[in-house]
Amino acid sequence: MFNIKFINPSRRDLLKQLVAFGAMGAAGGVITSQAQTRDTSFVQRGDEQYNALRSSSLWRSNIPQRYPDIIVEATEIDDLSNALEFAKENDLQVVCRASGHSTAGAPLRNGGMMIHVNRMNKVTINENARTATVEPGVTMAGLFGAASQYGLDFPTADCSSVALTGFILGGGFGRNCMHLVGGPVCNALLSADVILATGELVTVNENSHVDLFWAMRGCGPAFFGIVTSMTLQLFDPPGAYFASTYRYSFDELPALVEFLDNHSARQDPRVSSRISIQPNPNNHADSIAQVRLTAFADPGPPAENQALELLAYYADAGLSENAFEKNEFEELQLGTYMMTTDPAAGTHTDNVFTDDTSSILAASHLMQSRPEGFSIHLDIGHNHQYYPSTGDNNAYSAAGRHFLTTYIDWTDTTPERNALAYEWADRFAEVASQYGEGNYLNQVDTGLYPERIRQSFSTESWEKLGQVRQQYDPDNRFFSYVKENA
Ligand SMILES: Cc1cc2nc3c(=O)[nH]c(=O)nc-3n(C[C@H](O)[C@H](O)[C@H](O)COP(=O)(O)OP(=O)(O)OC[C@H]3O[C@@H](n4cnc5c(N)ncnc54)[C@H](O)[C@@H]3O)c2cc1C
């Protein structure tokens, strides 16, 4: 282990008090620093609290067998500075954890220091500037709730408990983002405050630390600094939000893909279309194909008509013809967009961008042989040039005509059941490797599939990312991408 250099004998009383309050295990530690105004407590391996804290670090129960040396729970910026200083003194690598939704389990590493920032969750809305400044632990629900009090909106993820920090760092696919920001949601990041590896707190935006700002917008779960706050552009909420859903037998899939392909060039960015391959509720061995269209109209009085017209385009073109069930033109409330997931369940997700339509059929056929007792879905996002790269403005650089995502959820998380889930996941990964042209890195288990890290970036972005990392973190103080499946 390492020496705890910052434990100051004069702080022993404080430590005893913390233990008495049950705030720390008997072997917990306190980081004191001359430079800061407060002490910061931490938990280390072997402490009473360590196991609970470690296993709640990820938002799922199937967590990798990786064990950080130290876990810090930050509540203020000073905690972040103290923790980084301590890590440097003790030569520990550092990673931050916001809401722990990373598919790779990126905040959970072997050795080093994990800093939980989820308690730093203040949102400040600037109504005139139409911006929100969020601390690093703020979740989708936190921002949505605060912005809507001012009649403003943000293109959130579809899960209320996901934190904005990891979402933005990875690019961020959010509601209506093609229309609002012309690509991934990181385009709505205006500015951020970041503690660098040197310990300096800097503001990062289009005019200051420009390359670091570029990296923040899409580098994925391996940022080389500590984000202490982000300022985000807010938007008017859509004037209306409508959806149409059509269900078909599985063998209609090729025709559906062809239909959406033929219409994708004319697809309005306010409409998102998605084919989901789902279990047939009446026969587990079989699957059905569901097409869901969602339309977000511009604000203003003709909104309802506009949303209906956007959806009617597809109905008029014959999308509903072979559906065995349809639910058209359903008005929805914005608050219902987000769901919550069960952190006690096992989950796995994977994805691939591809221009090759045969990939859809290959992946869909896997659905016909999914193991029983698992909820396995395959979604095919069908926008033309789904979430395109926006050139030089950000590190995010994956795109493709089709975006295939698979989700596996299971409740019995014994090692045998986990292994079965990962076996199926490997078969999807094989399809991805055959047809893939890139991935959305935020939702890839890079411990299982480390080759996908490089594949998530263009050559230019990847090379530049390496240079910017070297410039800002030459000693590798911050953990890079997860590449181990321990
Ligand atoms: C149920 C579910 C639904 C999802 N839905 C969507 C969706 O609709 N759209 C979408 O785009 N994505 C979605 N995701 C993926 C999600 O965007 C990523 O998993 C994202 O990384 C989660 O962010 P987080 O803040 O929880 O990251 P964490 O898992 O907490 O951390 C991931 C990485 O972010 C970095 N990080 C976190 N905090 C800081 C900080 N303060 N400073 C520096 N670096 C930091 C670290 O490198 C860390 O390893 C979903 C995930 C789940 C589990």
C-alpha cells in the first residue's frame, strides 16, 4: 500500500468523530491540506464502508472485479483539489465517478483513487442567457426539473439517473438533439471549469484551453482533468411531442429497413425513427419488429399540426400497411420521455454504426436465439447519417447511416446467468466487428472489446486526442480508457 502522508496527528479528533458518526470505518482517512479550507475524508480498501461504497459505484449489479485503493466522496471543489493533491503525493492514478452509468464501468479501476462527485449536484439557471451551470453530479432529472421551472429545456438522455458529465464527455445522444444541436449533445456545452493534472483550476471554452474544450466534447470515459462544472445551452421546449408506433411480424424487417432507407434522405431532423426487435409477447422463441416515430414540433401555435404532419408523412407513404398493430398520433408529455432503471439488475449494452444494411439482418437473426429469462432488445436508429460528426469542433467523430444498439437486462445475477448474458453479447460483438464502422463509446464495454476504443474515432480525432492528453496529463495522473475485463 501507500503512505497516508496527509494524515495530520492534530486531526485525529476529527477522525474519531467521523468514526463515531458512522461516517467512516475505523481505518478511514482524512486528507488535510494547507492550501484548502477544509479536510476531505476518504475510505480505503479494508475499511468497513469500502465494499458498500465500491459496489454502489456502478449503476448495475454485474460489476467488474476491480478494486480502487481509495474512494473519496466529494461535496465541494476543495475536496476535489485536496484529493488530487493527495493522489499526486502518493502517486495514485485518479478517476472521477458521476452517476456510474458507464457501460465499461470506467470509474471502477484496479488501484488508484476513485472520486465520487455525485453529491455535487447544484444547478444554476441563467434565464436571460438561457444557460444552465451544473455541478458534475447533476443528473438528467436534476437539469430537466430546474430548466423546466424557467420554461426551458435540454436534450436529455432517456434515463433520468444518468449524470450529465459522462454523457457530455462521451458525446451524448439526447432527445431531439439532431434538430437542436445538429448532432451529439456535447455541441451544447458552452464552457466548463476543470482542475488540471497540475492542480490549476481553469475555464475551458472556445477561447480558452481550446484543445481541452475540443477533447471534452466526445473523448469518452477517459477525460484527463476533473470537471467541476459545465455551462450548457438551454432551449425552448418543443411545442408538441407526438409518437406513432407500428408492430409487424419479424419477417417484415427487410421491407421496413428498405422503407426507412428510401425515406431517410427526406427525414426531418425533428422526427426520430427507430426499429426495435423485441420478443413476441405470445411466443418467446419468436420476435416482432416495432417501428416508433417520435416528432418534436417547433414552439409556437401551429405546433400540434406540425407534429402531426411530420408523422403523417410516413403513414401516407404506406408505413402502416403490413402492421398487425398500430397506435398512431399519440400525444405525449415531455416528462415521460425519461425512464429509470433498476440498479439491482444486471445490464449490458453494445452498439455499432454501420452503412451496411445486411448488418441489421445479421444482428436481428441473433434475436431468434436469445436465451430465456433475459430481456434482450435490439434497436436500429435510422436517421440519415445518424449523429454526424461536426468537423473540427469536437472529439466525437463516429457516425453512420444505421445505429444498432442492443440492451440486455436480467434479474438473477449469479455468475452462471451473467456468463449466459455475456455469451449472447459476444455474438452481437461478432456482428459488430464484421460490419462496424464505429461505435458510440459511452455505451461500449471496452474491457471486453478494447479494440472498439480506437474504432470510435476518426484518424484525425484519435491522433489529436493523444496529443492533447500528452499536453495536459504528461504523467498519466488520470486513468485512460478501461482495457481490462477483470
Ligand atoms: C440506463 C442507461 C441509459 C442511458 N441512456 C443514454 C442515452 O439516452 N443517451 C446517451 O448518450 N447515453 C446514455 N447512456 C450512457 C451514458 O451516457 C454513459 O454511460 C455516461 O458515461 C454516463 O455518465 P456518468 O456521468 O454516469 O459517467 P460515470 O460512469 O460516472 O463516469 C464515466 C467516466 O466519466 C468521466 N467522469 C465522470 N465524472 C467526471 C468528472 N467530474 N471529471 C472528469 N471526468 C469525469 C470519467 O472518465 C469516468 O470514468 C445510458 C446509460 C445507462 C446505464
